[in-house]
Amino acid sequence: MIKTPSPSFSLRIRIEIPDRPGMLGRVASAIGRSGGTIGAVDIVEFRDAKIIRDLIVSAPDEETEDRVVAAIRAVKGVRVLDVADRTFLMHQGGKIEVRNRFPLKSRGDLAMAYTPGVARVCGAIQANPCRAYDLTLKRNTVAIVTDGSAVLGLGNIGPAAALPVMEGKAMLFKEFGGVNAFPLCLDTQDPDEIVAAVKWIAPTFGGINLEDISAPRCFEVEERLKAELDIPVFHDDQHGTAVVILAGLMNALTVVGKPLGDVAVVVNGLGAAGVAAIHLLGLAGVRTVIGCDRSGILYEGRRENMNPVKERLARRTNREKRQGTLARALEGADVFIGLSQAGVLRGRDVKRMGRDPVVFAMANPVPEIMPEEAARYARIVATGRSDYPNQINNVLCFPGLFRGVLDCKARGINDEMLLAAAHTIAATVPREELREDHIIPGVFNRAVPERVARAVRKSAVQTGMARLKHRYASFYR
């Protein structure tokens, strides 16, 4: 498998080298031969005819990082003073914190923020519970709830190990949507207990974002919470992923000149994301879908590796009733959407697809097929990674979506709101700018969350999900 250096494997290496021509070049050559790339070189100080330098080096994995450090140490005259993993440094002490919105500088400030003044505010909320949206953090705060059972490409790692991911999610909420989000990692994987815990903490929050809960339990948890809570409940692994996939696919098909209703789509991976993606693609007009998992093609009557969700899905997909492997499903297909695991797709499989195939290989951190290999046969390649073009990333959806639902006090999130978000994300790339390596906006395009919020608010009002009328929504920004 082709491996490309990534900032996620990034070292800061402090070295001491003789102050003479060619020494830095020898170090750079050693790094390159061992599989690393240099991102930056800084001078720290001069000392006794020697230079102390900091090198920022990226690698594709930890093994390559070790080889890079060993290769530098092997350069005659060079001394490695320190090696720091920049990703671990960023996580030191956690990535988020709680801050006061107002300073406490006097007795008067304290009397209003806390006792005795706060009692008046508590009484106002007791008399009219809806005022919690106006007088507390509820109106702009979301709970990120996980049990750590289906984290990224890591699987069931538990609540404590999942916390760094949830902290990162909270950062994205704040940075791109202006939404305060707080991680809640639950030490249980029992659906009844998860539902109960979320119901207990719900009064504090204006919305619930479920995260990294394994299928099929995640479907039950979401459905029950939607029925029992009066605030939006959103499972981002399902619906956020489905929204950005649909947005990217609409633009990809525009580039290759194929109508959405005419393409044959193969979805590999029938967990939370795969099931939701198939559902939303169907609502958008895709008529031909084949689902696959580790047991091969999903078809009605299959007995291996089934559950009630897959049984319902089997009745709605694969009308030709194909059976066999993923490679068999891909014969003549127009689109591959991978939501599974690394290395399950080969170049020869892509070669057997139809004209101008579209490949979304979205397994993280390593995709189903590396883009370098897929690009030999596919017209368009997308991944979930930030170090390749066409990143299909949920951050294009959930910050703006929650911004919109919080602004209008939405009771929930329906399919119409999801479709509005997908069409808005797709439309953010002007038609004249669409090309093979630019089918979806970049994650730092600040227009995306604002436009998504606006579209979601409008759809919430039109479909009766909003408590506030659209004309008042701006007050809650």
C-alpha cells in the first residue's frame, strides 16, 4: 500500500550540527531516504561553532518516524537533542476549556452572577421553563455523547480513550459554528442506560450530538431519544456523513456528466454511516444501490452477518439480487462509497467499474484504497483525509446544521433539513469551478457553516420544526 507523510505523524526534532556547509543537506537527505518530509527548519541558537536547529518532520506512520530519528542519529557529527510528537503536544492537558463570558471584578458583579441575584433568574425559569433558552447556556450548547464503541477507524476503545476525539469535535463546533459543545463519555454500552443518561442531562443542552456509538445500537438509541426529548438529537456518524457524501457526489456526477438517478452506487460498510448514506441517497433520487459488508453483497434472504436494520435495507436495495464479493458488486458500477476499513479495494476492482468511475474511499485513518492507486483508474477520487484533495468531512455539515437548529429552537432534525444542508454544501462550489480535484468546499471555507445554518433554519420553519419564526432567528446568533 502506498503511504504518504501526514501532519498527524509529525515530529519536532531538535538537533545539534556543526556550523559548516553541507551538514543540513546531509540531514535532509537522511530524512528523505527514510520516508519523511521536512515541513520547517528553524535556528534555535549558535553554540561553540555549532547550530541548534528544530526540524518539523512528517511521516506516514510511527515506524517511519522511528526510522527518521535513527537516520538522523546515524549522520556523523549530528547529535539529536530532543524528539517531540507534535500531535501529542497539542493534546497535552486537553484541547478545550471553560471560560467565563463576563469578568468578576466587584461585589456587584458577584451579586448578579451568583447569590443573591441569581435566585431571581432561577425563579423566572421556574415560572416559565422556556426562558432557560434566554437566560442560560442552553440556547447555544450541545452535548457530544459517546460510549466509545465505534471510534474513527479504532473500533471499541471505550469512553476514556474516546475523549480526545470528542474534545476535537467540540473544537470544531466552536471554531466553525460558534456553538459551545461539551464531551460526555459514558461508561456504559447498554442502550437503556445511554438513553437514560442523555435524558437526565438534557435540561442543560439545546441539542444532543451522538458520536461513535456502534451499529445497530446507535439506531435504537437515536430513535428513542428523538421520541422522548424535545430538543434536536443528531447522530453525526450517520447523518453528517450522509449529508457530505451526497453533497460531494452531486458535484462529482456533474463533473463526469451523469444524472443522479441513472448511476449505480456500491456502498461498502453497512454500519451507521453506510445505512444513513443509502437512505439519504435514495431520498435524493439515486435508484440503484448495492450494499456490501464483510460478508459480501447484501441481498434479501442472506443469513450471514445480519440484523433487523440490514434486513430492512436488503429489501430496498440490490434489485438485481446480485450475490458474491465486493469485486462482483463493482462490475459496471459508477460509484464506490467506502465506509469500511483499510485496503479492501484494489486497483483492479476500480478498473472493472463503469465509465469515468467515482471513488469515495472514506475509511479513516487509512482509506479502502490509497488515492494514488485509485487515481490510475478512477476519474474522481475522494477521501476523508485532509492531506488529499476532495476531503469528504463532516465538519462541512454539523457546525452549520447545529447553528441553524439552535438559532430557531428546532424541536428536531428531519430529512428535509438534511437535504437542504447537502444541496447548500454542494452549491458552495460554483459550477464553473468544479473539476476532478475540487468537488466539495474546503473545510476552512467560512461561507459553508453560515450558508448551511441559513438553509437549515429556513427548512425547519417551512416544515414546522422551528419554535421561532425565521424573522426572529438572528436575535439568537
